[in-house]
Amino acid sequence: MSSEPSAGASAGRWSSLGRPPLNTASLRRALVVEGGLWTSLEVVDSTGSTNSDLAARAATLPEGAVLVAEEQTSGRGRLDRAWVAPARSGLFFSVLLRPGDAVPQERWGWLTLLAGVATATGLSRAAGVDTALKWPNDLLVAVEGEERKTGGILAELVPDGIVLGIGLNVTLTEDELPVPAAGSLALAKASVTDRDPLLKAVLRSLEQWYGNWRATGGDPAASGLQETYAAGCATLGRHVRAELPGGRTLTGTAEAVDTDGRLLIRTAAGDHEAVGAGDVIHLRSVH
């Protein structure tokens, strides 16, 4: 049975009983609590991009605003790639963070990597699925022994803050995948695919990691972020090709993530180059 929603039809919201809507009231009770990071939580049926919407409203919102969409029609990944999935088949949400003076802005780049660590650890606890990180911001799962991308993270600066967007494929079937290299938690045999507990787990994990990172002034070593990211990063130790801004490519072995969150690549000539932006492709494992 196809779970694609019927375009524009109100019945589309219930086109698949296996994909019920999120329980907004329950999520708010669990997450928007006194003294906590999350100050509001809104769920919309459909929008172009939660990141664009939240960024546009950031000036009027306090830190900790959460915007969730049951469906994104113009979701974006890195390098302006499209992110499209059937309604209620995943988690598509953005959060507003304001590290303020507690964290020097040159360390804010770590927030993308922090979101990856928080999502991976939250999913491990809630869904019993191993989620690896592909530098800098892809979430990978194993489907029949094959590495597949099941999620991604996008960060956008706004005045006095940053909007973090997280997209995660939860119940997509093989024939619904946008590209063959994509995956989902269901295809990875996750023990839980109910989106309510998954969203709670990821947001609670994000709150914990963000709090620790902010309390250390954004220090990636003191907060444990750098070590945890490296431990869960599937890119390290791999032979990779980095496609860099300006059309240049760099091939070598990914050896480490430095204190600025950049990927250190050792070339065949033995030189090391730090990559701060670009697209990294896993070529093969180095044994």
C-alpha cells in the first residue's frame, strides 16, 4: 500500500495508519519544562523548510524554540541539495540556539557536529540502532550491511544565534527512498519507529550536549564533544575524496577532527590538510 499522501487532500493526513501524526500536547508536556532549554514547541502539517521558517522568525523568539513539520516540501541539505520525504515518514525539525557571550563565535561551528553526536546518542538509546557520523553532518545507518544516509543536519546563522535543522528518515520504505544510497531507521531494523519517543530522545540528548558544551565555553575537548564525535565518526580512518569550494579536490586518508571541527586529511605525499568545508566521499576503508 502506498503511503504517499494525496496532494492537497485533507484525507492525506490519515492516508497511512502506520504513520500517525505527532502528539503535540504530549511532546510539549515532556519537553517544555521550567528551567529547561526548550521554551516552545510547534508542529505544523506542512511547510517548505523548518529552517527557513524559524530563521525568519528568530528575532521574535527566545532561545529554545522548536519547530517541527510533519512534511517538508522544500527541505534542504548541505550544498542546497533537496530533502524530500512522504508526510509523517520522518522527523523534520529546527531549533533556535543562542550561545551568546558564553561561547566565542569561532566555536559555533561545532554546533553542527554537536547536533550529530546528540542525534546519534539519542537514537542509540531510544531506537537501539547504531548511527554513525559522516563528516561533517550526515547520519549513517547500516542496511543489510551497507552504509546508508538516514539523516542530515543544516546550520544557519541568524542575528545573535543559530538555527539547527535536523532531518531524519524514520519509516521510509525501499521504494520511497529519494536515492539508492539513502536509508531509514525502519530499514536499519530499529526497535522503535514511533516518532514521538524518538523526537523526545533526540531533543533531550541535544539539550544535554548543548548544556555541557556551553558550560565549558564551547571547548570541544573539555565538554567531551571532540572525543565522542571522533569515536562515532565513520569517516576517520577511511580513504576519502574531499570536493572543496572552488572545484578543487583532495584525496587521502581522513585521520582526525581538529579543535576547530575541521577534518584532517593526509595525502599520498604525507602532507596534512585541514578541510573546513566541502563534500567528503568515502572511497574505501584503509586497512
